[in-house]
Amino acid sequence: MGWSRGLLGTLWRTLSKEVREHVGTDHLGNKYYYVPEYKNWRGQTIREKRIIEAANKNEVDYEVGTIPTEWEAWIRKTRKTPPTMEEILKNEKYREEMKRKSQDFYEKEKLLSKETKEELLPPPMQTEIKGHASAPHFGKEEPSEAPTSTGKTFQPGSWMPQNDKGHTQ
């Protein structure tokens, strides 16, 4: 089955005028190809392609992280040029350094929290809120708690509304 698939693929590429250009290989053995835009035998324009040929032919589905991020960016066309081996090694070294630094920071933070059991921040201030800003007595002395009544001195018909600008008699 494998040889017939390879034969059919080669025959198809020959008839379709598809020309693969090998652009690189990663440290896992995966090969990367670039197929420039071309016209097929029917005159249709076929867009450029970026192809990966897996090192392990039996493994069809790739998981995240199985190819270097630089090559993945090239395959997905987020970068124009294929990465160099020096660039991949430099980025890998940087990632390892960042991983080491974050681990060191985590360990120092863990030791610091064990040494000091008390809180570094002062406790929040206790504030007492009296009334609401829209209340007529806000910021002034509060009204007395004892209720007042005019029940004993009230005379029916003695109350008259105040003379406001909007009211006329």
C-alpha cells in the first residue's frame, strides 16, 4: 500500500506540474516543503502551499508541540521565511532560561511565604458610614432619635401652605 501511494503521489505531481522545493528539516526529522503558485494541466491557478512531511509516517495526527513553533508559524504563513537552525536553537535556549527563571522565582516565593507567616499589608481601616450623601443632614449633626409630635398643639384648619413662587392664592 505504501509504495502505491508514493507512486500515485509522484504521478499526480508530475501531471499537475507541482514542484516541491525542500526548505528545511527540523531536529525531529520532519521535512518542510514549499510549493510555489503554478497552473495545472487545466489552466487553473493553484495557490502556493507549505507542506510538512512527517518523520514518522504512521503518525497522522500531530499534537501541539510536536513540531517547533518557528516551523509551525511558517506552515501557517504567519512568517514569510523558513526558520534557520540557529534561530530555533537560540529560541529553545531562551525558553529553557525563562523556564529556569520562573522555577527559581516560584521557589523563592515559596520560601518567603513559609518564613513570614504575618501579612505584609496592613489590615484594612475600619470605617463607619453614617447616612447617605443625598440625605439632607449628611455632614451635619444628626437629627435626634426621639420623635417629635405636634399632636397636643395641633388645631384643625390652622395649617396653611407656605407661599412659594409657583403657588398663587
